[in-house]
Amino acid sequence: MIQAIHERFANAKDVKTHRMTNSRFIAEVAYIATLVDESKVSEFILVPFAKEEVPFNDLLDRNPNFTELDDSARWTDVMLRGFVLIKLESKIYTMDAARVIRNANPLTSVESTIEGPQIALSEDLLDSVNIIRSRYASPNLQSEEFTVGSISKTRVVMVYDHIRVDPTVLDMVRLKLRSIQTDVLSATGELAKFMNDNRKRLFPVEMITERVDRLTRGLSKGKIIVMMQGSMFAIMLPIMFTELMTATEDRYESFWTSVMLLSLRFVALLMTTTLPALYIAVISYNPELFRVQLAFSIAGSRASVPYPSFIEVFIMLFMIEMLVEASVRLPKYIGSTATTVGGLILGQAAQQAGLVSSIMIIVTSVMAISNFVIPIYSLSLAVRFIKYPLIVLAIFFGLPGVACGIFAGVIYLCSQRSFGKPYFRLMLPIDWKHTDIGEVKSK
């Protein structure tokens, strides 16, 4: 039995087997450690077999916890549901020893959803693997463990479906994890930075998420999941830019609703990056783009502002950045209240004092709200930075500078790779999981 189990779960590091011998019997035990409560295995199997106080075969036959299993084809499914297999003489028994993670886990707090699962990963690595295995009950799911940090000795686990994963990407991730040189590894974001060849990269080429449904769906698409001890976030790779703009809620709604929401996010992405630069370009260089009534209205609102439009933009952006950082750093019980009151007071006082115009407050509010629409936090941080180079281009070159900046940003995205895979692709080749774009072109 043990040999058959190892053949079915080849390279699975969390499959444990025992071959026990006493004066009466030889028994074999097999189970998946991350799905099983090993204290039950010890209490009901290992200890009674070692003591020999009661005939072990009688214990198996009479105890309702044990059920005889005749069909060997069911061994894989039974073990993936948290059962233990026991072979005694020629009979195979099963015992339910599943370790179920319920309310002990925290709820999702960064990527919230209404209709989706609310449970998040755990800071305990075995619990996280348990949660993923219980929702992706496939014998093809394999895991490899690494130790990162010469002082911290942090345990890192890489999980993947060995049938669906790209072997080239798998070898690349395995090599990067083995080559990390650091004293202490504290967080998943730090691990993701170590795995990047270019640490000055602007956009994230991996997804850091706490959502189990997103991770299991990624496994079914050939993604690799990297988790570490002490963090409830996991790294999913390789990814595309469009995946960073997709929320898990999209898969629970109708097709047209999902298309509308995704389109809304891309519009918000364009607005949050370009609105301040477009404001400067139009006000300073091309006010004729507005209708006469709107141009007069904007000019009237800026009549009391004593400096150019780009100074006005920098003042408001500085206030918004401070409010966002304060909302993140303050305790959650007072953070939202303090930032809301602070934003209202600062905006109204600045407008009444003539430091900024009323139209600038509208532009700043729309820009901030649009940034919050982006579902992945690491991408929203990158987007917060993009608007500043566009503002500089708008100050010196106006609308042509903004257009050239957007074009350069698209070219930069197209040049990026996520662990060997194109980052900004929208249309995939048929065999994209095992073929790179260059190979497709050569064919």
C-alpha cells in the first residue's frame, strides 16, 4: 500500500507513511499531514498498536471510527478528504481524522467580497496548506518546502499543480527561492521583492493576495503559489496586468455585469493617472478645448488663486497623499473618521482661503476615488506614482507631453515579463501555459 501511495502522490512532501511492527502484526499507515489531525492518528492508531493491550484487528473491526475500504481506486480521494489509510494483513481501513479550519482563521480584510468566501489564509503555514488542499482536492497538487533567512530560518512553501504548471516557470521560481540571500525574512512582500530580478520595477509582476478562491482558481490555470510562515498573504505567479485589475467578485456575477465592472476599473485607472496632468495641460496651454461657459467658470474659480495651476495641483496631491497614509497608519477605529473630517476641513478651508480652486477639489476627489477602485493594493501603489511623471510632462509640454507619457507607459508595460511570460498580453495563444510568445512567433 505504501508503494502505491507514493506512486500516486509523487513528490508530495506532506504525505506521510508509517510501517509498524509488533509481535503480532505488521501494519501500514498513510495520510496527508496537512489535512489530518496527527493527534488523532497517534491516539487511535499508533499508540494502541504499540501497546498491544487489545488485539489491534479487533479494535479496527469494532470501533465505528474505522471503516473497511475494498476499492483501491478510492484511496486517493479518501486521503484528499482527510482520511487515514490503515492496512492490516490483507484488509484496508479508513479513519476520519480531518483537521478542519473554521473560525480560527481571520476573515479577508484587504480584498473584500460580498458573495465570495470570507475566510483568508492563516499565518500558520500548515493551516494555509490545509485550506488550499481542502479546496483543491487534486492528487496532482504538489508542494515543496524551502528555508529562507540565515537567522530567521523562515519556512517557505511552493504549491502547484504539476500537470498544469509550466516546467520552465517552475524551475525559474525554484531557482529564485534557493538563491535568496538575506538574514531575516519578515513578510510576503519582502519575499516577492527578493524574487524579482529588477527590484526597481514599477509595476508588480506577481500578485500578493489573501483570498483562497483566487489562489485555487490560479492553481487550475497553472499558476504557482508561494507562502511563508508568519504571513497570511500568498504570492501567485506568473500573472498578467489584466488579472491585477480583476476582482474575485467578477466571477460571481453575470457576464455583462463583469464586463461593465472591469471596464469601469480601466476607466478609473485612466482617470486617476491622467486627471491632474490633463488639468494642468488644459488650464495652462489649451483652455480652448472647453466650451466658453465652462472656460469662464473655471477661470472665475481660479481668480483668487495666486500661483500657477501646477502649484495648485501639487498642494492638493500632497494633502491627499497625507490623508491616504494617515488612514492606513491610524488605528482602524479612528482612521476613517479622522481622515474624512480632515479631508472635508482641509478642502473647504483651502478653497475659502483662495489656495486652490473649487474645480481642483473636484479633480482631486475624483482622482482619489478612482485609485481606490483598483482591487490589488500593490498595483494601486504603483498607479499613485505614475501621475507625477505625467504632471511634469504636462507642465513643460502640455497635452502632447501627456500623450507621449501615456504612450511611453504602454510601451513600458509591453516590455515587462512576469517570470518569463508576457505581462501586458490581452490575447493568449492556444497553448499559452507551455509556450512562450517567441516560440509561437517562430512557429
